[in-house]
Amino acid sequence: MRRRDVARRGSSLIEVMLAVGVMGVTALGLIAGQLWTAREARAMSMREQAAWIADSVAEAMVNPSAGDAALRQWSSRAAALLPHGKVSVDTNGGAFAARVTWASVRNSPPSDNIIDKPESCGAVDAPAGFSCVALAFAK
């Protein structure tokens, strides 16, 4: 009988160690998921603010008399709301584009490891480490 009791105690210890290991790995996975969600939420918030600024610039540029003053105003707001935020208005033939660029908060992999490269921002590539929103409009 004593041999069975000793064998049961040993298997219980192994089971407890495995359970603690599985719980540790699960906890680390949950923490990583929460960190990823928080980082993506911040990136989405910045993209939303950039889209709002680009829309406001496009609305302001419809009125030619307020164009330069509005562009300076929204450039200062972009710099205040977004890290290294910049606003520009570009023309391509008869089409106009309000473009907002800012420093990305994501940890970007090296350029040779990117599977899905981001698309250009209104036919202009955003600099490395920067994100971009472009909104086309007509005057």
C-alpha cells in the first residue's frame, strides 16, 4: 500500500507543476493580447484624429480666401494632437489631396521582413516610421 501512496504523491506534484506552467503561459498570452489591443487602440485613435484633421483641411480649402490661414491653423493642431504631425495639401492635375502624416507608434519590423507593405498615401510614399492619411477633394 505504501508504494501506491508514494506514487500518487509524485504524480500529484507533476500535475500541479504542469498546471502552474500552463496557467503561466496562459497569463503571459493574456497580457500580450492586452498590450497589443492597447497599442492598436492608440494607433486607431491617432488615425481617427488624422482623418478628422484631413477632413477639416479639405473643408477649409474649398474657400480660397481662408486657405493659407486654415492650413496654418490645422498644421498647428496636427502638431499638438499627433507625434510629429504635419499637414500638407498637394495637387495632381485638377485633384487636390489633404495629407496628414505622423510618427507611428508601432514597432515596425525591418523593411525586408514586411509581408503586407502599407499602401502609399495619395500616390506619395510615407517616410519610414510614419503613418499617413490622405483625403482627396475638389475645389
